[in-house]
Amino acid sequence: MAEVFLDVQTVEEVTEKLVKEFSEWKNKTESIPFRSALGRVLSEDVRAEEDVPGFARSTVDGYAVRSSDTGGASGTIPSVLEICGEIVMGEEAAFAVSPGKCALIPTGGMLPPGSDAVVMLEDTEEFTPAEAGICRAVSCGENTVRADEDIQSGRVLLKSGKKLRPQDLGVLSAAGIREVHVFQRWSLTILSTGDELVRPEEKPRKGQVRDINTDMLSALAESFGMTVNAKKVVRDDERLLKKEILEAMQQSDIVAVSGGSSKGKKDAAARVFREISDSGLLAHGLALKPGKPTVIACDRQSDTLLLGLPGHPAAAVMVFRILIKRLQCRLTGEAEEIPVSGRLAVNLPSAPGRLTCQPVSVSREIGSDGRRLVTPLFGKSGLIRILSEADGYIEIGRDSEGLRCGEAVDVHLF
């Protein structure tokens, strides 16, 4: 009788165990220049220390006016105001706008004292070099930005757990924030095991295949903001695998072993993990399809997570994406990505008892119901082409036997 997994656990159960074991990772933070913070996750709230823009400014080219001087103005009966000066971009006005007067002002120029609105050039006429005809009434504050309208001093600009985007760096720049506190990047070593594996640049012989998982998992980890310390292909030699893992544990937060996680004679990951971790295995078997042959352990002495991934590329990617990204979000407070809403194009069976992750393609057209058409992509877990063609994946719950055509689904985009 074939040997079976005796400790299959749900994704939720394993995630909770990992959060409990590695919650101290939350304390690993650092302060870095804001220009280097793209893609990093804030470990502290960022508060503004000053108002932005810091002065009232115009949002259009026109005339700075006292709004009360424009009451009743129209194209047929304009209000005639004396031009008392011109605002120079980047400089403070050296004069005030008194009743019955106005000042020429460019977009972004500082409002002179006394003025409280701006009339667009299109709504004016130049009667003489010293007079402007105002052809439309404006209200107080119209076509202007207050001194604190963009950012108010003391306000929380960006919250802890925020993954910084280009526009967030713009906010930091505007507010004069030079450094931010962020979570340290997790470091990773990736080991792919198998006597059949050759490097991608090599020509495989019959019975051999090019190593896929090392570069693919490395790229995935980097897309999560992690640092890949090393990536190697290791022969099916248990002593060699143990040696490589022990060395990796000295420099990496996570050691991911691709292949060698199931129950075959040469599948040594579980034995090695159990031997070298000071707390034994957290899990050997995950209620996930694809990804059941997953091994997880932790070593408190080195503060290392040991992750044994299936050798099949699709399974390895799904386990790493679901477990590690979910753990990262839980420990840092980073929000998980918002899925895309769609409707299923066909009936889709499932495997009760396991969370099923099904690769799908998503149509570019939105239906009358506001949802996109989602089509499952079928293929065995060893086929990398399916992952490349997929836009993302949908999750089918453990208690479900499948989904019906037309049913609403959430797509987690790759």
C-alpha cells in the first residue's frame, strides 16, 4: 500500500502556526532614505511636519481678485478692475490686492494678500494695459488651493503596513520627508533538488530537464520585496542537501527547497528538516491543490523558516505565493492585493477537502454585469506553459465540489 501523508493541514492552520513562530520578524526594521523606499513596507506611520503647499496658490492662469469685486460680472456687463501688478512664479508677492484691483497670476503662483480667488484668463478681457474686464463672477477660493489643502501638518500621510508606490514617494517628497521606517527585507536561499536537473543554459540529455524552479522562485521572491542570497541546484544526496541547508540557515531568513518534499525514497527534505530544526516539523502535507507535498519546519536558534516545496513548478509557485506572501502580509500589516471580479466561463470541478487553486485567463472585455469572463486553464502541475498563459488563479474552498458556469469568482492576479 502506498505511503500517505499523515499530517495534512489546512492553509489557515499552517499560516497561524507560522505567524506564531515568526512574529518576532515584525521587529526587524530599519530607517532608509525615501528615494530608496519604492516597494518597501512601512513599519511606522508617516506624519506630515508642515503644510503643503504652504501658501495659497492659483490653479489656473488668470487674475487674482477679491471675489466680492466680481459679483454680477458677465460677458455683457463685465466688472472693470485695475491691474496692480503681476505675480512672479516662485516668488512672494510684494504688494496686496485692494478693493477694485486685480493681479495677473500664473498657474501655481502665490496669491497676493487681499485676494481670495482667481478668474481664468478665458473669462477676462484686457481693456487697457492697466485694466482688466472680469466677465464671470467667482466665489471665494475658486481656482485656488489653500495653504494646507494638499497636506496638513500633523496628519498621517501614510500608514504602517503601506507598500510604497511611486505616487507615495511623491507624497513623501512633497512633505519633505527624507527618511522612512520600513520592515527589513526577508532574505532567501533557494535549493532545487534532483539528479535530473541541469542549468537553463545547458542542453539536457534524455531523461534530464532544465531547472525551472530556481529562477522562477527567485523572481517571485524578489517581486515580494525579498532578497535572494543564493540559488543552487543540489543532487539527490541527503548529506549534501543537509550541508547546503545548514550553510543557508546562517545567512537567510527562509531556506526553500524545491523538490524532495514528498514520500519517495530520495525525497529527503522532511528527514533533513526534522533532523536540523530545533522544533521539528510544523507540517508535512498541505490541504492545497496543487501543493499537497509541502514540508514546513522552523529553527528558533537561527530564526529560520525551512520550506519544502513540491518539485512541480505550478505547485511550487502556488505554495510559495499563498503561504509566504500571506505570512508576509500578516506580519507586516501589508494589505493583500484586491482580486478582480469575474464570472466563470465553464463548469469547474474541484477536490473536496483541499483548497484548490485553479489557473485562469481573464477576458479584457467587461460584461453587462460588470464582470470579466474567466476561463480555467487545464494542465498537469509539471507544465510550466499553463502558468505563463494564466492571468491569475481562483480559489475553490475545501468544502466545495466545484463551481458552475456563470458563477461569480474572484481572480487573484499574478
